[in-house]
Amino acid sequence: MTEGRRPPELRVMRGDVVPPERPLRRHLLSIGDLAREDVERLLATAGNFARSLEREVKKLPTLRGRTVVNLFYESSTRTSASFELAAKRLSADTMSIKSSGSSVDKGESLKDTAITLGAYDPDVIVIRHPQIGAPHLVARVTSAHVVNAGDGKHQHPTQALLDLYTIQEELGRIEGLHVAIVGDVLHSRVARSNIQALTLMGAQVTLVGPPTLLPRGIEALGCEVSSDIDAIRAADVVYVLRMQRERMEAGANYVPSLREYTARWGVTPGRLRPGQKVMHPGPMNRGVEIDPVVADAADALIETQVRAGLVVRMAVLYDLLTSGPVGVQVAAAVEVA
């Protein structure tokens, strides 16, 4: 799926390079490394898995004998649980590791942790890490397929894929739709991945939020920008983000208080028009970025997103570990070097 290109924030020492005799491996590190046909294939595979889960016996033998390691350095409920359940539904063996309570607490580096896990010869390592580029490092020092489950404020590709799946299933298409992403875009890996994914699939994207929380130059990704909350009324889908205070640096540009944010940019019933779909990646701060009435309304797709996360992550694991659906061209393998 990707060549595992690392962003400039990641520093890799010369000794990190995997010897050239290692086998070719495919990874999912960024939406930017996917072609439209890759996304279409993954969404179609997810749809097939969704239908298979309607059966009384939901477990499939597809990945029997494979091992999936979930390595999470940040708190997670939806992503961690859905990756673990996705692997189990495909009959893979799973191992979940949190940084708390592991050797990380004793000062072990990411590189050494990855090398240790790589010694067990896992087929896939799913990693979430607060540092931008961490999944790229794991891809370099192990022979496993690597899935980026979120690295800092950089990328969260499987969230974007499950959002595409949700929109397509609910509205029947993605191309030609207008999606407004509202909130703290500056610190959001979900926003970056979704902008790339939605524009790749032909959707129009408008970013809405406080001026200091809208990245400079982000229009280069093919989206529009507005600080006026009324801009959301033109959208088919309103995608709500929370204020990510844990990623905000001390002394940074002015950030509105939660009260001011709610008053000026909170998504309330009065700011929506009838029929608009509302999405949120979670966790939600009810009463801050989203009104509880909106979150619980019939047009909210938030619970649907959670369900989509399972089948989309099943599709990602399947796609990495097999040659892909019969008769459909798969993404080229890449060499970890």
C-alpha cells in the first residue's frame, strides 16, 4: 500500500536500516500513499466482510495462523478494540501491548521495543504513537506489515477509510458530496487523513474553525477554509472534531476557551439544516464541540462509524496479508530498506 516514506520529523539512525535481504512488505502508513483504486478495493472488501458478519457464526478462517500485534503508546478505545476484534474475527492470533505497564515505563526506546516484538515474527504490527513518523520506524526495523493507527497529529488512515465507508453506505456515494470538517484541525490527524481521502474520492471539503486552529497553507491539499460556522449549512456531511488540548503546546497562538469555542463553533441543532448527516471520530465532548441533541439525533452517524471501524480494519488486515480480492489489481509490494 505504501513505500513507508517518513516525514521529516522522524530521525532514523544509520543502524536502523533493515538489511536488503528482507522480503518485500506492504504497509498502511498514510492515506497519501493510496491510489483511488486502493481505496475502492478496501471499501468493497469491507462491504463483503459486513455481509459475512450478518451470519450467526461471525468468525472467518481467513487469517488462521497469522499473528497481529497491537502496540499502543496512547489511550484508545475504538481503534484498539476494533483492531483486536477485527483480527480475532479473521481467526488471527492477537497480542495487545500498552506502553503503560510495559518496558516502556523503564525507559525502553521505540526502536528496541519494535526489535523485541519483531523477534516473535508477527505478521502485522498495528501502532499508535504520539510521535510523528513512529510507524515508519517500526516498518524499518521489523519485517512485519505495519499499520499506522495514529501518529501524533500526522495521520490516521484507517479512521479516514472507515469514514469513507460510512458516508458511502449512508449516502450511496462519495464523489460530488460536500463535507465540512469543523473544529481543531491544526492538531488533528483525523482531519489530515480525511482531507486527503475525501478529495481523492472526489468530494468537496471545507474546513471550519477558529483561525488559530486552521493550519496555514492547508488549502494546498485541495480544500476550502472558513472561520464562519455558518459555512457548515451548505455541506451534506458535518464532521465534528474535538479540541485536542493534550497536543497544544504552551505559549502557542491564542486558543479560545471552551466556553467561547462552544458559543462560536459548537455544532448545535440551530446551526444545521434538516437532513444533514453528522459525524464525529470520538471521543466526544458533549456540550462543547457538539450539542447532545445533535449527537443523539437520527441523522448522526457516530455509532455507524464505530461499526464501520470493525469491517474496514478487517479489510485492511486481509489486504495486507493476502494478494487481495480475485481479479482486482493489488497495491505493489514495497521493500523495507
